[in-house]
Amino acid sequence: MAEVGNGAAAPQEQPPQVKMQILGQFIRDLSFENIVAQKGTSGDVTPDVQVQVNLDGKKRPAEHQYEVITKFTVRSKNKGTEDVLFMMELDYGGIFHIEGVPEAQLHPFLMIECPRMLFPFVRRIVSDVTRDGGFPPLNLENVDFMAIYRQELARRADAQKSAEPESPASDPAPTEN
């Protein structure tokens, strides 16, 4: 430890306190299609539900404000026939005031912590809409936003590797006769 002139240890600098506040939440887009009601179904129905999650975030013009959108696509198919029973798409957003997060950690914070804060509201909307659409309420399983973030980083790294051209050193040298 460094010593101050009187022999006392110098206080270590504390990292800034992280502050996060949800300023607003909103449904940007919502659609629900009850295919069973439109086309009907025959025989036994054994639903197979698939959920796809995408995330998007951006800085807003106001200082320390960010917008994060969670995009859920929910499809229910009949296991026996693969007929679609219903399909739901929900884009749910939040506006956040965030301070004290280092710049290098801001992107993961926006793509992991902010969606975690929005998820209980998304779960409730999905449950209510599926119930109101004539199906048993769908209670979404918890979503591991950290795993989604890591998968996206890996996907981008793979895409970048495949987009890079072969280095000239790997090409055989031309020969002259």
C-alpha cells in the first residue's frame, strides 16, 4: 500500500457505483395467430412449443439512456403432424438510465442485465395472450440471457473468420519457367 505523508495508508479508489433505473417499458410489436381456430385440427393434439429469443440495444440521445428490445417468437406445433397450432411474436422494450458501468462492460450489461429485468413482464404477456387466444396459459421457462449473449459472440466470431480472405502466405508461390 502507498503511504501518505503521515504514515497512514492511502485510501484505494473505489469503482463507481452502478446505477440502473427502468424509465419505461412498452410493447413495440405483438402478433398472435391461432391457426387451430382458422384451419381446425383433426385427432389428438400434443403441443411442442419452441421459443426463439433475440436482443437489440442502442444508445438514446439523452445522456446515460439506453433502449433494449427483447424479441420473442413462440411457435406451438402438434408433435404428431407438425401442424402449427399457434404462433406469437412479441417485441418488448425497455428504456433504461444506466450510470457507473465501464464502457468495456456496457454492451454485455445491456444485453444481459436489462433483458433480465424485462423478462417477468414478457412472461406475463405471453401467458395472458396464449390464454386469451384459447390455449392453456404458456409460462415461459427462465431465459439464460448470458448464454444467449455468449452464443451471439461465438456466432459473430465464426462469421468474421469465414469472411476473412485466405492469407497470401498460404497460396503456393508462382513458378517461372
